[in-house]
Amino acid sequence: MQAFYCFHFFKKQVEKHFNTHYLSGERGESVILGIPEDHPHRTPKEKCRYDVCVVVKQDFHVPKPVRIGTFSGGKYAVFLLDHTEEAVSGFWSTVFSEIEKNNLSIREQPIIERYTLQKINHHLCEILIPIQ
């Protein structure tokens, strides 16, 4: 298990905080995970929560109010896509039929967005779908 620390923010606060603290200097090579906590079709938009995590070493000192968590891992189907509204929307409209077509089944774990500064600079992101 790899440790990482999470910031539990409402979506509006995420980009500003990470641009300020984690996407520059020595942390520019960080792996960032985005984990939605609420289903957008069941939760009002203004109440949707989103965990943003930076992958760190096990012995990394965590400043308050940040908290440490662990990523349980497992098997994921990884999709690389343009980080645009159109591409992401198109992805969500086809991904589940593609999973089924390839005889895969989804595990009961959160779907994860994965970012690196290099991918962000090229307007790309990865979506990780937990599979059996």
C-alpha cells in the first residue's frame, strides 16, 4: 500500500489550492488522484464533494489539517483522454459498454482520475475504472 494524503474540499477550492501548493517546484512530478465522493445525479451540484490526493512516501510528514490515507490498489482499466468537457462527456457515454464488450466487470470501488503535471500541461488525464 502506498500512502497519500487527501484534502477534502468542495470542487471550487481544489484547483486554486493545488496550483498554489503542489504543482510547482519539487512537487511538479507529483501524482494527483481525484476521487469523487458523491454521485452527481443524486447529490445537488453545490454539495458534491471531491477528494484530491497527492501520492507520497510512507514516511512523509503531513502538515495539518491534511490527513493521511492509504490506497488499497487493485486492478484498474486505465483510459487516457483529452481533458476537455467534450472528450470526458464522450468517454462517459461509451466506457461502460466498452467494459462490457471486453468481458470485464466493475468492482465496488471509486472511479479515480489520475493526473501528473506533464499530462495536465498536455491537456490529458487518466480515468481508472476498478475492475475484477
